[in-house]
Amino acid sequence: MTQTGPRRLRNSALDDDSQPQPQPQPSSSTTGMRLIVPLQGIVQGRGGLILGSVIPCAMFYFLQFYLKRRRSPPASNPPSPGNLTDLSRSASRSNLLLPRGRPHVSSRVSSIAKANDSPYYIGLDKATSDPYDRLCNPGGVVQLGLAENRLTLDLIENWITNNLNESILGGGLSVSGIVTYQPHDGMPELKLAMAGLMSQVVGKTVTFNPSQIVLTSGATPAIEILCFALADQGNTFLIPAPYYPGFDRDMKWRTGVELIPVHCRSSDNFTLSIPVLEQAFNQARKRGQKVKGILLSNPSNPVGNLMTRETLLSLLDFAREKNIHIISDEIFSGSTFGDEEFVSMAEIIDSEDADKDRVHIVYGLSKDLSLPGFRVGVIYSYNENVLTVARKMTRFSSVSAPTQRLVTSMLSDTTFIKSYTERNRERLRTMYDLFVDGLKELGIGCTKSSGGLYCWCDMSGLIRPYNEKGELDLWDKLLNVGKINITPGSSCHCIEPGWFRCCFTTLDENDIPVVMERIRLVVEACKSPA
Amino acid sequence: MAIDIVQKPSVGLSKIALSQTHGENSPYFAGWKAYDENPYHEKHNPSGVIQMGLAENQVSFDLLEEFLENNQEATSWGKNVSGFKENALFQDYHGLLAFRKAMASFMEQVRGGKAKFNPERVVLTAGATAANELLTFILANPGDALLVPTPYYPGFDRDLRWRTGVEIVPIHCESSNNFQITLEALESAYDHARSKNMKVRGVLITNPSNPLGATIQRKVLEQILDFVTRKNIHLISDEIYSGSVFHSDEFVSIAEILESRNYKDSERCHIVYSLSKDLGLPGFRVGTVYSYNDQVVTTARRMSSFTLISSQTQFLLASMLSNKEFTEKYIKINRERLRKRYETIVDGLKKAGIECLKGNAGLFCWMNLSPYLKEATRESELEIWKTIMEEVKLNISPGSSCRCSEAGWFRVCFANMSEETLEVALRRLHEFMDRRRNGQVLSME
């Protein structure tokens, strides 16, 4: 079964594992206490508490000191705290007797390598390892936690069959022209075609300039590259919350950048309030944190809101006033289905003469064109310096040449792209309506959203207690009893408990009753007196 | 009365953005610009600059095309409806299992079956450039040091340092022993790093070496492995040219040595590989980190999200690389052709009075122009380099870009052009050396 979504490494496949698994460990002083207390009890009969604790303590600390001196080589590499944590499964005395530890790894590693404890990832793993299939595995876990669009892949497949003879190489068998080194930031033909797609997708209100496009292997590196270019380690970005859980990883892991959530509330339908943004900025300043920019998602993930023209203008004013950047992640801009019109940051900038230097847009083919596997992302910037740096950084994240060729063909077929975008919107709308209506019948409301591949559901009435723990309990029930993976708001840094993101684009219409039935069972169980 | 013009503060960029560590202002890249502006073409621009600074393998391209023509099922998702869909949606950072298996088996074949590779330890990245950077992020913190033998691939200054903040401390190698890595040089580099208060995290070797075009001998590898074990640091072995060794028995991979030691202390070893050189597919962006350390494998896998290989490409190459008949034939013929090219260029240079380091691998030779330097300095070396670029119209890479401690050495690539073009280049160089001998070249007096 093909996997979709991140999975934990299965260590059973690795042989000869004499190496302890990295886990957060009790410190040696805790173990020390475990020794001292019984000793204290033994000695307590003679000499009392003071002698009973001082003597064993002193002995223990001398032992530690002696062993540490013996262990570390006289010269160069003092084991750093991070190293010790990695070394020990349990800080037992036997560990102190090891002549040498494993070679040091960077301080990033222990948080990255540890087992995924976030519900977002645990749920994804579970759904991937036991995926629901109406025919082959009807008892499996339904994946509603991955924003993947399966509704219109058949249209793309047909296009490939009709135009490329199913050839992976993009029509024709020749690899000539694509094997050699290409410009890291993408082939000019693809940039041109991409500019056309982006324009089509935002409703033709903007013309995108191919020379302002930098192509990357997915939107994930696009965001990371912008962070490297705009901010130093320790600098921060303001980010409206709830936000996509992946940002915590994508923006922070290697860049050392911090994120400050700007909380949005259900009373505002989770739209961004400028006064709250201002407050967050000021608080950051008071704490001595340097804010370098704002990261927006528009359409937003996980809520599905579209930013209004007024909000975008206010944001631009705000950024101007504070002299910071704006990164507008518009990866779902082609996946809108409501009555509201989508306004791209590009449209706002077009009508403004000054200050384009602070605006950068991220796009990609993973959502709107359902091609996440192909790794095609875009940085679109108005800042020539940023473009220059980004181009250089794409050497670490380039789009594969055969993919560039195939995608260029497809995007250049503007008739197809136009009809595809329209059909996609229709199918999204249909599925959204069905799903939201189904939830409504269960007494679960959703925010009114107009974009994205998901809906933002209010299950706060079903959680007990009304806090994160209650929310996670419900999440757990839905996953393990209801066999449905949805994303709890706490993974998205939502400040109000009880909200969940449900992606409905991996389903087809026949699956909806099944899903609703499973949710109903869990809902009933929640409502019945404990 | 003067009117003050108020400058609006322009919005700032990061230190990384403003730094010069990307290195693209060095001579290595200046030569590329000269080539871009006036590229040689057999018919349309026979007097243009011949690019001999790009290590790209174009000698076996016909074999790839032949495979694709004869194996059409390999290049289509097929009539099977789910083939394309599942492939298009597949973004798992574990990578396609079929492709990982194919990579592991290809790496075994390239080493003549002398080492085994486990697909579970193969982490996929979009090119070796990303693999080297990824490992650096994992093994070191900003300010830490990696020891790298000189001369080394100019791109390392950027790939290992730019975004990671890690330092490179050179392990100086000298022509007196054919630039082999010695224990003294290792110790000296280590001590130098420590004297600057840098924590040394590992040694990074390229085997076969770029730019030397020579494999590292077994006993030297053993010595390096013992050294890193003693110091409790890592060893990264960039084996990107392992399939480009002219005689298969002359290459020893660190994997072989680890196997012979029963993988004792192997958790400090990591291999970087790619299909860009051996298979001539740099445009496809296919690289791998192969680590013997579980924690590094897990971390690298997750971090590879920033540099995944297109699932389309993985699918295509999985079929190509698991076709053992094709890969065996390709590896064998590719080696042969590279060897012939190497002999052509070395003989041609000899006739022109130029010696090269005795090499046995890679897509380039390490040419010695030190007898012709005015002074044994970097400036003199750059003068010759400039002359060769402007008069002889050849772009070659000066040793100083490779941090070579001796002036006058140059890396000359021979596999990114046709045989005819190589002859043209050799002829030009020959004529240039003749002119110089006859005192007709003023700039070198």
C-alpha cells in the first residue's frame, strides 16, 4: 500500500542494535536520590537524619566525581549535556563506567529524532498503517488528517494518457535536454508556465512575472529558504493561529527561527485582528525578541478563511510601519469554493507602488494540482536581493528535471488548466457541502470556510473537561474507537479547545455516510452520562 | 538651505543572505561566467570558451537512451489506473521502497559486491549537495568544525558552511606524497581547530577524490577510521565518484572496511552518494545519505522533507536501477570510456609538456603547472588561469579555489564534452605551450 504522509522509522528492520534509543532521560541526580533514600533509612538508626543523609550523599558524589574524571579523555572533547542525554537509556551507574560515548551530534537532533508525540503525526502514522478502504479494509482508519486532494486526480490522469502516452518522461522517450545540470532555480519554460498557472488560479486579476519566480522542490523548502534569507537564528515570525502544524518543523528546525502565535478567536470566525497582531508584536519587543516578519496562510490552514482586501491592506500598513516582511503562503489559492473572491497579496501589491520589497508569496502544486509527490514549489518575491539569495539556495532543493518537463507540458495546456481549476472547485464545493451537512446533522457546527481541503469543526460541546486534555481525549476516542484520524486544534496552536480540522478530499461521496456514522457513535458515547 | 532627503529604512535581510559564504564571487565561478558569455560550439562558435570546469559525465549518455528505448514499460505509469495516482500523491520521506532497494543494490554493484547496503539505511535527498548539507546540520552546531583534506571540491565552502554556520578546517595535503592524507596532517588540523576553540565534529573525505581524480588507499582509510574513532568524531565519506573508477579493483569504500571490522564503531560513519556523476543524471537531482547510525538515519529522513526526490523520478529510476543487466553493462562501459578519456587527456597534456597527478578515477585530471609559475604564489596561479581563460579560451579550475596549499595545480574536466571537443582543447593548449616556449606569450614572462 502506498504510504501517504510521514511515518516513524521502523527499527525492527535495523540489525545488530546495541545502541540505545534516544529518549528524554531522568538525570543522574534522580538516580542518585534513589540510592540515598534507602541508605538514609539504613543509617537513620544511628547518627540520625543528618549523618544518615550527609554520609551517603558525600560518598555518592565522590563516586560520581571519580568516575567522571576517569571517563573523559584528558584532552579535547568534553561530553556536552546533549551528549549525555543521547547516551543513556537510564542514567544507571553502569553507564558512568563506559570508557567513551557515541560521537556527538548536533543539539537539534534529540528533538527531531525522538518518537513523534504530537497527535498530528501519531494520527497520520496510524491512518497510514491501517488505511480505510471501502472494499479491501472497511474497518481501517479513515484518513481525514492529511490535506491531500484526491477529488480531481482522474482529470490529470486523463490528460497524461491523452497527451503523453502515459510516458513518465513527459512525452517521448528521449532524456536529452533533461539529464544535464539545469539552472537550480528552475527551467525558464517552467517559470513561464507557472506564472500562467498562478495567474489563472487567482482569477486572472494579476499577471505574475516569470523572472520573479524561483522554483523549489515543494513549498516546504520554499518557506525554509525564505526564513534563511529574511531572519537570523533566534529572530521571530508572527503567525496567526491556529496554523498548519508543519510550520513548527519547517520554519524552525534548521533555521533556528522562532514562531509567535497571534491567536484568532471563534468570536471573530478565527479571522486575524490587527490590534491583536499589534499586541503580539509589542509583547515580543518587550521580551527582547526581534520580529522579522509575518507569515500568513491565505486561504488559511486549518480554518479555510480567505483574507479580505481590507485586512491585506492593513497588514501591509502594519508591516510597513514596523519595517518587517510578509510571507503569504497561498498554496490553497486554487482550492477555493465559496462565494467570496480570493484576493492574492500580489493583487494588493500591484495596486501599491511602494514597498514591494517586503512581500513574498509561496505557492506550489501539491494542493491545487494534487501533485505533492512531484515536489514543485514556488517562491515569488518582489525583492531582487531575496530572489538572488533564494536562487542560490535552490541548489539544495531543486525540482527534478523530468518533473519540470512533464509539468511544463501540462501547465502550458491552458485550456486544460482552466477547465481543471473549475471542475476542481466544483467538486470541492460539493464535497464540502456534503461533509458539513453531515456534521450538522450530528450537531457539530463548522466555521464558514471558502477555501482549502478541510473544514474547521466545533466539537467543544463534546469535550470534558473544556481544555486541551478533554480535546485530546476526544481525539483519541475518534482515532482508536471511531477509527477516524482528524487533527485536534491544539496541534494547530488553537487557543480555544475543542476545535478539529477534518480534511474531506481523500473521500468519495460513498464514504461520507460511513464517516458520519462512526462520528455519531463517538458523539453518542460522549453525550451519555459518564 | 539643504533639504534633507529622508531615506526610508529598507527592510533587512538575514546575515546568511548578506554573507559571501555562497562563494559565488570566487574565480571558480568567474570562469563559468566567462563560459556562459561565450560558449564553445563546434559549428556556431568554434572559437568560444571550452568548459573544462564542470565535472559532468556525458560519455555514456547513449546507454541511457538505449535503455529507455528498449524498456518502454519502465518509462510509463502504465495502463494501471492506480499507478500514476499513487505516485503523484506519494510524498513519504521514507522514499519509494522499490527505489531505495534499487539504490542499495546499485551501490553494491558499483563496489563490485564487496560491501552490502541495507535499503533501510538509505535516506534520499535531492542531490549530493543537499546530502552533504543535511549531514552537516545533523552532526554539527554553528561554530563547530569539520576537517576536510585539501585540495577539495570548491562547492564544499558553500555546501558545508553557508546555512549551517559550521567551519571547515583544512587537512593540508602535499604533492610530495601525491596529496595523500597523513596522520600528521590529521592531527595537525585537529589541533589547529582546538587551538581556535572550535569543537571538531568530524572528518569529511571525498573518495575517489575531487579534484585529485584518485582513490584513497586502503591503509590510509584504515588510518582515518582509527583517527576518528580515537577522537570520537564522525567520518563522512563522499563516494559520489565511486562508479567512475577506471579499474574496479582500485577502489576501496569505507563500507568495505566497516564490514571487515564487523561494523564495530560504525555508528560514526556516513556515506554520501548520488547519480549525478556515475549515471550522468545531475538534472534528476538524486542523492543519498547512507548512515550506519540509527539516530542519524531517523533525523536525516525527517529532515529530507526539505529536499525530497520527485516521486516521478524515483519511479522511473527504480526500474532502471533494478535492471541488473543494464546496470552491470553500464558500469563496465562507463568505466572503460572514462579511462580512455583520461588517457587521451593525460597523453595530450604530456605532449604539451604538462604533467598530471597519477589518477585512477573521476571526471577530471589534476594538472601541474607549477613549473611555469612566475612565483609559487596564488597570484601567479591566478595570472596563468586568467591567461588560459582569455587566450586559450579554456575554463579550468585553479587549485586555490580548491584550497590547495601549493600553487600551480589545476583541475581539468574531460567528460562533459565530445571527443572532438577534447581534441580541440588539447590542441589549443599545445599551441599555447609552444608559443610560450618560443617566447611569444608575454603575459607569462
